[in-house]
Amino acid sequence: MPPTKSHSGILDQEMSEEREEIVAMLRRAYWMEVETVMSYIAGSINPDGVRAQEVMSSLREDIQEELSHATQFAERIKELYGVVPGSMEFEAEQSFLQPPEHQNDIVHVIKGVIAAESGAIEFYNEIIQATEESDPTTNDMVIAILRDEEGHRRLFEGFLREYEDARTQA
């Protein structure tokens, strides 16, 4: 007679090692979102120029969505018996989202957003792959967040094309 399997999934004691790996990934995703929020605040305020207004407005909307993602990651960390990290553990990584030297360089801001969203998309696909078999709850959550990130990247790719087209027509 085969041993009976537990039905608690990722919360089972026997899954503790895999759960800890998932929590580590969720902590990284949490910090990525928090850092993105900080940079998007700067990007939604610092630029100058009439043409920058739509990009700034889009970033203001994205701030709330990115903050929601950070909160979802934090809640899932807690659900998986992890501890949501405090500010002393934060280490900035997104150099590409730093404010440009000239505040009317909106293309720098747009390219930074595309880089941030691309990094999130890549990492969230890793989380999806890592949780596919063992943690359907985290998997579903990250798939939904991934869709948001793909939409953000697509929007800013459109902004970039518009700015590049305007440069070639000038």
C-alpha cells in the first residue's frame, strides 16, 4: 500500500525547502515592485515639457498598480510562513530608472520603464515556472501580475515608437 500523500500542498512541512525558495523569489519580486514605485514617482514628477505629460500621467497610474503588486507579493510571503522584509534590507538595483541628466529627456524615462517592465516579465516567468507544479496559488497570482507588466511594457513601447517617429520626421 503506497504512503498517503498530504493534501496541504506547498504549506506541508515536507515542502518547507521548496516553500523557502518560493518565498525568496517573492521577496525579490516585492523589492522590485517597491523600487519601481519609488522610481515611477520620480518619473511622474521630474520631467519637463508638454510632450512628457502623457508619459507622466501613465506613470502616476502605474504607481498604484505596482504598489498593489508589492502588496500582493507581501501577502503571499506571509501566507507561506515568510516574513515581509523591512526597509533596512532594501538594496537598489534599477540604475536604468534613475532620473535623466536633463529633465526634458523623456525618452530616457520611457526606456527605463521598458527595462524595468522587461526585467519584471523575465523574473515573473521564472516564478511561474518554479511554482507551476508545487504552488498553484502563487502561480495564478504571478500570472495575473505578469499580464499587468506586459501591458505596461507594451504601452511604453508605443510611447517610444512615437518619440522615435517624431525624431525622424523632424
